Amino acid sequence: MKNRSILCAMAVSSVLAMSSLSVLAAACGAKCGAKCKPATSASKCGAKCGAKCGAKCGAKCGAKCGAKCGAKCGAKCGAKCGAKCGAKCGAKCGAKADAKLIQRPAGYKPNYPITPATVAAGEKLFKNTKLSSNGMSCATCHAGLKSYSATFKSDFPHKVNMASNNYGVPSIHLDEVVQMCMDGPMAAKPFDWKSPDLANLVAFISEEQKKFAD
């Protein structure tokens, strides 16, 4: 009889233990979502679900990063805030570049004659690495009509992503695009608005635009 009582007690304890583990596993599953599967013990569930749930939240919840970079950068840079976020997200983080550096001055009247001479002169400038401070030329990115966005075939002014993202300028003229590339990728001082070099580049790129649209 004594042995039978002991066996009954052990059986009851086993049932209670299994019930407790099922409750713990269900609770973990409800908390962590579909990524967490029912486990045989609370410790296994925690080990399995913790990393996945933590990583998912960590990338979105960095308060410091969110404050600096905004919602667009939060998802990408949340886990790597501060300077790393700024380097990774670029213009989306922090202040935008000065739009005055690339925009036409007030009252500006463009005069860009397109002739064989201006187009030829513009083509030479387009390939000239001395215009930049970093060894780049316009042709570094755009030789053979490469690296233009689909909007390049549209008449100017129109939206250009670099101008919109980096300078906060929603619509831009072709001469302003030239100035933007000087200030941005080529890391150089934009042309004087009366510069013949600016006029010649605009003439050449205007002809390139016609080829791109065909």
C-alpha cells in the first residue's frame, strides 16, 4: 500500500508539472508571436524567442537614433545609432545641404545657346576631372548615358531625387543639376552663374538628354 501511495503521488506531480510547462510555453508564444513555437520548457522558449524578438525591436526602438534620423532611418539604423547612423543613412539623417548653393539666383535669365561649338566645348568639360576636387568628372557617372534616372527624359524643371533628398528642392532646372553635381559628388565649388563653362555643359547635357529620350 505504501508503495502504491508513493506511485500515485509521483503521477500527480508529473501531471501538474506538465500542465505548468504548457502554460509557460503558451504564455511565451503569445508574447513573442508566430516566430516562437511552443517549447517543452520555459527556459528553452526564452532562449529560442529572446534573440529574435530582441533583434526585431532593437532595430526599430533606438530612441536616440529615432530622434536624430527620423522614421525613415529608424528601421535601418536603430541598432547602430549616432555617427554610424549618419554615415549609413546619409542625407536622410540630420540637416540638408544648402539649397542656395545650387538654385538660380533671383531674377536669373538663363542663356544657353546650343551650337556645335558649345556642345563640343561642353563635352570636353563633361570628361574633365579637373573640375572636381576628388578626381571625378561628369563622365565618371554618366558616360554613355549611364546612371541617369528615368525622369531625365522629361523636360526640366522636374523632380530629381538627389535634389529632393539632399537639398529639399522638389523641382530643379538642368543648370541647377549641374551645380548640384559640382557641389555634391564632385566636391567642388559650383560655377558662377555667368560662367561659359556652365553654359557649355548645359548645352552638351541637353543634347545627351535628347539621346536618352529616344
